[in-house]
Amino acid sequence: MKRSLVAGSGSVPDKRPPLDALSASGSPAEAGSAFGGVDEAVWIEVIHKMDEVYNDLLQYEVVLEEKNAALEDSQQFIESVLASMSDILIVCNRHGAIDEVNDSLRRFIGQDEGELRGRPVCELFADEASRQRARDFFSAARPATVQDCELRIMGRDGSPLPVSLNCTPRLSGTGKLVGMVLTGRPVGELRRAYHALRQAHEDLKRTQQQLLQAEKMASLGRLVAGVAHELNNPISFVLGNVLAIRRYTARLQTYLEAVHDEPGQRAPELEALRQELRIDRIMQDLNPLLDGMTEGAERTRDIVDGLKRFSAIDRSADQVFNLAAVVGRAVRWVARSGLRDFAVKADLPSELPVIGSSGQMQQVLMNIVQNACDATAGCEAPSLEISAEQHDGMIVLYFADNGSGITEANLARLFDPFFTTKPVGQGTGLGLSISYGIVERHGGRLEAANRPQGGALFSLSLPLAPS
């Protein structure tokens, strides 16, 4: 409905003297006497002027109604914008009293607009330092613009909440200061967003390092496989030559005994040469030396064989192997690579036949033993106890260390890919995840828990091979 600034019924009343008034008075002489001798032409001119004024007034009223409608639309637009703002807004007069606030501030502090209007804006803040800083906004005759000033506002639950405020002077049409406008955003949201962004960045960096480490380990595995293959031939040569020397030693011993059969018949020159060259000592040392060379070559052959099994791709993953021997090999490798005294006590049967890939299972066992070695790094006497149980066609291996154990938060994520508690560059977070998948493919189960007396307990269950 259109509004009019003219009082009454909403339209301009017609106050022109009716033309009948002139005719009712009779003759012009009578009319002139009635209106003080005014000529009729003058009255007609007055009436025309009144019509013009009336038309102008109607046009002014139409324009005014259009401006009122535009003003109402602008007011509704501004109110909708203020209501949809997520940032808080406070409009104050020049003395710091609140004139207007938006819905965001009312929700933030839990107070209605009626309670806030007319109150000093400094009363909204939680501590004296924030209140004094707010007073400084209005202290100067012409305050300057303030950007990103962090103050604490009292929240709806009474707790102080940090808010980043911007303060801008509000001027009249003539440039006179009439108040201040404060806008702000809760810093908690910004800090949470920044923390989430930083955490995502750190996770991305850690994942990148883990992928690089995994690729490095894959390249190292291929290198080890090639080196193990190349070492196999010279080790075979050494073993073959040692066996040949052993046979030659027996023949030489037989020949020397034949030459020096009877001590009384030995030539003095040969006897002296025999004593000078210490032939008897050499013959006594040959067998122990050959035994040591044979043992070293066989141990090197076993290491090379283990490297080949560990690094090469298993083409036959369904073979029967002795799990106890794989455990012993994994313990030896980890214990030798350690830089400290890490005691491992294994109480296992001599034969634990299972079906699967011995190389993959060695990878699992080495990972478990290595984790136990790392977990007990701060102990005075680091140790790991390995035991076994057999029941219902299953073999269960228990790995119990004396470390600090696993926290409940990490226990639920222990087998997740790329999860690690080690520093960046020291752990890929893939060892236990890959081990879990290998054990599942072998029809078993890998679990982790904490021991009542302290330390971690890993249990590895695998089906026994049918007898």
C-alpha cells in the first residue's frame, strides 16, 4: 500500500472554491460585493493556479511514494544481508554505546538486541585488557581504522572467546564522526581451519616420505636379489675348493707318513727341514682351518639363500616349510643388525610345518622382531620372548617384549597403512599393514595387545600343514 506524507485520508483535499459559489451570488455586482469587489477574472486565474499546484502536489506524492518503496526495499535488503552474515557486527555511537547488532553476535553471546542496545560496547568483553582496548577505539576525536585486533568476548556460556575485530569510523553526510562500526570473526574457527590445514600438510609430507622410503626399499630388494645371485657362484667355488683341499690334505698326510715312516731311518737333512718348516704343526692346523672355512662358507650360503628368499618374488607360495627355522633366521638377522644388546629367547618346537611362502613369512617375522627391538630401545635390559602353542590344527606364536607397550589410541590404528609412531624418514608405516595382509593370505591372523606386566604382545596364528 502506498503511503502519503499529507495528513488525512492519504490524498490532497480539494480546497478550491467551487464555481457555484460565484453563480450563487447572482450578478457580478453582487459577487463583487460578496468578495470585496474582486474581479471574476482574478478568481478564475486563482483557480487555475490552484489546479497547477494540486497537480504538482500529486506528482510530488507519486515520487515520494516511489522513494518510500525503494527505501523499504533497501531496508529489507540490508536486514537480510545482516541476518545472513556469519561475522559479528556492532554499530556504536561516538560515545561507545551500542546502536545496532546483527544476529550472529546475538547467537554468539546469547543476548537479545533489546538487552544490548544502549549498553557500552566494552561490557561485551571478558577481560580488562580487552575492555580497555575497546575504550581506546573511541578515545580520539577522529579514531583511525583498526585491523585484526584480537580481543576476548564473553560467550553465551560465560567463557572468553577470542575474536579478530576490525573497527571503522562511521561518518555523517558532512564528514562528521557519528560512531564506530565493529566487525569480527571468531578466531577459534580460523585456528581450527589452520590446524586442520597444517595437519593435512604434515600428513602429506609424511606420506610422501613413506612412499619414497618404500620405493627405496623396493629398489634395495632388487639390488639384494642381484647381489645374492652373484654371490652364490663364488661361495660354491669356495666350498668346492675347500672340499678338494681337504682330500689333498689327506693324501699329503699319507705321503709324509710314508716318507718319514721310521724315525731311525729318516735322513738328517729331511728331519731338519721338517722341523724348520714345522710340517707337523701345519698338518695339525689344516683340518681346523678347513673346518672353519667350510663353516664360514656354509653360513654365507645360508645368508645368501635367505636373501634370495626374502627379496625375490615367490613363484611357489604353497610349499611346506618349517616355521621354526624361519623364526630363527629372522631373529639372527635382526639381532646382527642391531647396535645394542637385544636378548631374544625363543622356546619353540624343532618342527612347525606350515604351508605358504617362507620368504613372505620371514618378512612378517622380521618386522615383528624389529618392532620389538625398537620398542625396547629405552630399557636397561631389552628382551623379547617367543613362545608357541598348538591347538585345533593351528600354531600360535607369541612375541612378548618388555617395552613401554602400545597406547590405546595407537592400538586401534596399528595395522592401518602409513600409520607410524616413528619420526619421518625412520618408518614407512607399511610394515605391519603389509604383514597383516600376508598373514591373512596364509589363512592366519595377526593381533596386537598389551601385557598386564607391561610391554607389547603380538600373536601370530597360522594353520599347520597336514601330516
